[in-house]
Amino acid sequence: MEKRKLMNLIKKEEGIKLDFKQKLELSIESGRKELAKDVCAIANSRGGRGYIIVGIEDKTKKIIGLKEEDMFTEEQIQQIVSSRCEPPIPISVEDFGIDNKKIAIIIIYDGMQKPYQLRENGAFYIRRGSTTDNMRKEELIAAFEENLSFNIEICPIMKSSLEVINYEIVDRYFASKGIDVNDDNREFLMETTSIVYKDKETGELKATLGGLLVFSDINSLYVPHNMIKIVNRIKPDMDEFIIVQGNLLHIIDECEEILEKIFPINYPKQAIYEGIKNAVLYRDYGDYYKEIQVIINYNSTVVISPGGLIRENLWNSSRDYSKRNMWLYEKLITLDRRKRFIQSGTGFGRMKNAFKNKGKVVFINSKWDNNFKIIYPGVNAFLKAKE
């Protein structure tokens, strides 16, 4: 690391990827545990490389420096971290001299085996601001999805019943694959494709999360967060709050019908449908406390999707963001007769181009709120244009 970059880091405030310590207490067990915990938390936090700078007073940012007896080697840190964290966390250590004082920096690289945990207690940690905390369920799921190919869609919903599965949709899916379905092989086919799950102890079949989302018209009985809430503030003769539920394709279709009635005829509604389609497909279905929202005001239209982008490629015009929910994606591109999920080009580009010369489309990936937000221009400009 260049000294200039180090000085810029010291000027910053502590955060999810930056921690200052006056010294490390490596001679005692509690100090070694605390270091492993901090490294684990920084490694699990999003945002690239992380740094622990030692020899700095965290509150004042004053360079204290390390005494000779407080110095440590990279081998020491590697041993402490590798023996306590699982999987191994890639790190390195560098020493610097500033104003005749020695400081050290532990660099924690953005590994591809998240989430990391402490072997001693099995806990997963993450940084919240400048503090270390336990990872929440949705954070663990997101980490598994991103790095370990964990598919939440094929997790069974243990209280579910096959009575809520729409076999007409199931049969249409298999028919599109050239597979003949009948009463004798339907359950077997659903089990082998993870639409349903067979309980190993009881032999009972339970619907998976993905099975409910795609193949059930009344999945809200078991996954009540699968909904879109439309907030209408421009059409007084329609309800202000409209809730849309059902299987995923039905949700998209019904939203299009409702928004056709709300927006003026010259408003580029297709860009809103693009945002809703992406939200339905890529939202974090592990977050049971949030729904997709479409908020329509005169000055803006906002689509809010639970779950931030897995990887940010917003500024790369040649590709969209990495896909979450690939199991769902395969089912929807197979079932959607209108082929909305396999259009050429990028969704971001289509949304921007729809409002060319009318306003700016803003994309906000909020890691703190764990959501992705699209802010479109409102209807005001189009109402004036009509006049």
C-alpha cells in the first residue's frame, strides 16, 4: 500500500471496512479472540477490502505508534485468524513509519467464500457502522446466495400443502420441456425439479418457496411478503393503496393492468414495468418483513425492491447486475408467453432511454436498508406536454 493511501484512510471515520486500534492484545486469549471476531466481521461486510490500522487512537485519530513489545508479524496474525475463522480469510500485514512512529495495517481481502464464522462458537459477524454485530438471517442468506450458490427458492415451506399448487401451471411448465405429465408422474416430476420437497421422515410432500411463488395462486397463505403495494397519489378516482398478490407472473400481469389505468397515456409505462419485473425476479425473498413497493407521485415514481444488488454493475453498460434467484428465473422464462425476461439489451439501459429528454432515472443500491430503489421522473412533465 502506498503511504499516501494510508494517510487518506487515517483521515476517514471508522466504518464497516475500517477500524482503528491503539494496539492489539495478542498476548492474552481474549485479545486474540477479539481480533478474529473483528477480522471476521469486516470480511463479511460488503464493500471490497477492509483495513484494521493499529497504532492509532480511534476517537482522536492521533498517531500513537506501536512500542517494540506491541509489534507483530504477518505470520502471527495469519495463525490467529486461520485457527479461529472458517473458511480461511485472506489477509496481509504491512508496517509503516510515520513521524518516527511505527504503525501496522491488517488488510482483509474481499474473499469469495463468505460468510465467514468463528470456529469456537459458530457465530457469524458483520460490521454495522463502526461496531461489530451478529449477522441477521437475511444477511446470511444473501451471503450464501452470492458466494456458495445457496438457493433459497428450493427450501421447503414445512407448513405448506400441495393443495395450493396450481397443477395447470405445473403441467404447462413440463409440457414446454417436452415432458408428458399425468397423475402418476406429476408428483415425482415436481419433486425432482424442487417444486416440492419430500420429508425424509414422514414422506409427506411440501411445497418449496419457489414452488409456491411460481406455481401457487394463493401463496400469500405461506409467504405473505410476496406482494406488491402500489401507492397511488395521482389518480383520485382509484384506491390510494392497492395490494397485488398471487403467482409471480400473475403479479406482473396485474400490476401492468392497474398501472395502465393510473398513468397518463403518454407516460412511458414500459420502463415502470421493467422495474417491477426486475423487482419480482431479483428481490430478496429471504426478507419476510418487506414487500415490493411502487409509489406514484406527481414529481416521481419509485419502485423499491427488498434486497440490494448482489454485485454492482450499474455503470457497466454491457451487463446488468448479477442475478439472484436463478431457479425462479428459469421457471419464469419458460412460462412467460410474452418473453419479457429474455429481451435484448440491459434493463437499466431500457429504463433510461424511455425517459430520454424527459428526466433522469436514478438507481440507488442501499446496503444499509438492504433494498434497491429506482426513481423515475414523475407524471408532471408528461401532463404539461399533453397540454
